[in-house]
Amino acid sequence: MTKATEEREELISSIREGVAGVVKQFDADYWLERDEDGHFPEEFHRAMADGGWLGITMPEEYGGSGLGVTEAAVMMHEVAGHGGGMAAASSVHINLFGPHPIVVFGTHEQKSEWIPRLVSGQDKVAFGFTEPDAGLNTTRIKTFAEKVPGGYRVRGQKVWTSTAQVASKIMLLTRTTKYEDCKKPTDGITIFYTDLDRAHIEAQRIPKMGRKAVDSNAVFIEDLFIPEEHRIGEEGKGFSYILHSLNPERILVGTEAVAIGRDALGRAARYAKERIVFDRPIGMNQGIQHPLAERWMYLEAAWLMLMKAAELYDVGKPCGAEANSGKFLGARAGYDACLQAVLTHGGFGYAKEYHVERLLREVTVTRIAPVTEQLIQSFIAEKVLDLPKSY
């Protein structure tokens, strides 16, 4: 092992231990309470900010640690893997690569003003990208930013906008040129980062299956003025800007799913050793053992693909196939592990006190977002197997 490799391993180990030290202060019962009351985990978010973890991928110049996707993936594995599931992960995940367009395309003034406040936890940001009639076809968004003296006037609607109930800022994807007036579908899209002005932005919370503590919303924007200095990069170039954060997001979501699956699997194995039926622990039965062993194998395989994708990204190599595959495999493996954990517990798996039913609800979203399994399969078919585009 080279000295550089040893130093790398030491860094990864210190991140894992440091994050775990914060996360373990908030046990599964804390997250069960957040699942029931729906309150944003302010105490957890503050503890992560105070530990400096919200800035792990942000440039050191602006208060961050300047580390890569590999380190962020290790961090998010710890965040998601100790009972908090996607509620814990989503409360901090959004800080890591969601604001990446600011880091890459923002001016020095914008980065100096905005990034330190995200790193310190002073600001929380909501992301207004998805729209009801567009879904994953981002080129078809209709939220429109009309150029006016000094800035833009924005009208439109977004959906599945996370943290809009508690956020002070919003990153907003808009059209500044109508779709039908563009030479290419990806032209005419512009990104803004601005105040979440509740006088002109209404956020209606969406009741949902899991991750109750991190709100999702239908957002209605009416006559919102955005100063020109809140535009990120060039007008009309926003679609290309968001591509920079897609692979890291897939890697992190896959990592979080693996962590939740490992958490559930550990709970199932412990229960199987302790639960006595017919005068023997149920974990002695191969009908219990084998499904759990298989779930472990799939989780480990998914983790290796995710780490491969992260390493490729961090050295500037193409990683689209690996990042998408890692997200697909991680979400599937995590979901299957959580389902098997519920089944291992039998009737008690249906009870909230054992937490595995909540973990199953939490992990399900990773199979749906930020990209569906079907689009990933189409991507691999087209880009890796050289098959004709199917949509």
C-alpha cells in the first residue's frame, strides 16, 4: 500500500468515525418521532452543520472541505445508516451537490455570499426543478422568467420541491425562452438562486409514504421578482449546468439506499438470533438465514459499483454508466433488504417499535428518484450496449 493510499484510507476512516459520532446522538426513536410529527430535524441539521459536515464538497475558499464524491458517499452512508433513513439523508444531502451550479458557474461574489451560509447551516435551500406536466423531461418545463428592468418576473408551478416549508432560499429552473422558440430543446433554460419569498411563492405540503420530516411540496409562483445578480451563469444555458450534478446525485442516493438496507439487515439478523420459536432461535433456520445472506451479497455488490463510480468521478473520468448502475443496484438491494427485514420480524415487522417498517417506507423513494429504474435501463441499453434509443 502506497503512502497516498494509506492517507486516503485514513481520511475515509476519519470521516466515517466523525460523522457516526454525530449521527449516533440521534437514535432510531428520535427518527420515529420525526416520522410521526413531521417536524424538520433541526437539531440534527444543526449538529451536522456545527461539525462542519454540510460543507464537505464545498470549496475550502468558501468555508468547505473541498472533498470529492467518494468522501461525500462515505459521509452519507453514515448519515442514512443509523436509523434515520432518507429523512436524515435528505436533510443534509441537498447541500452536497444540489448547489453545484453555484460552485462551478457562479461569480466570486455569488459564491462568497451564498456558499458560507449553506456550509454553516444559516440557509436551507429548496430546489424548484420538477414540474407536474414535465416530470423527468426537463426540457418541457413551463415556469417562465420574463426579462424586466433589473431582473426577471417569474410565474409557474413546481412539484416535489423538498424543504420548501423551512427553506430560506430556492434554486429555480426556469425557461427564459419558450420551448417552441428554441433551436434545440435544451436551449432557453436558466437557473436562479434567490430568496424564497413567501409573498409570491406558495408551498403546499404533499402527504407522502415516507421521509415525512423532510417536506415535499407543490409550489406555485406568481409575479416573483428575481434580481439579475441572482441568475447563475448565462441566460439560457441552465440545462447544461444541472448536468454537472446528476452523476454525484445518483451515487449519493444509491449509497444512502445501501446504508438503509444494511441498517435493516443488521436489525433483522439481531432479531433472528434473539427470537425463540419452537425452542430455538429462528436464525437457526435456513429459511431465515439464506434470504438474509443473499441480501447481504447484493448490498456489498452494489456498494462496490457505487465506489467505482465515485472514484471515476473524482479523477475526472466518465462515470455515467457506473453512477446510474450504482443507483439502480443500490436502490434495489436496499429495498429488498428492508423488505426481507420486515418479513424476518414476522408480525413484529409490521410494528413501528422495531423500525424496519419505517426503513422500508424510507428506502422506497430511492427506487423512484432522482431517476426511475426504467430510464436507467434505457440509458444503459443505449449508451453501453449501443442499442437504438427507445423514447
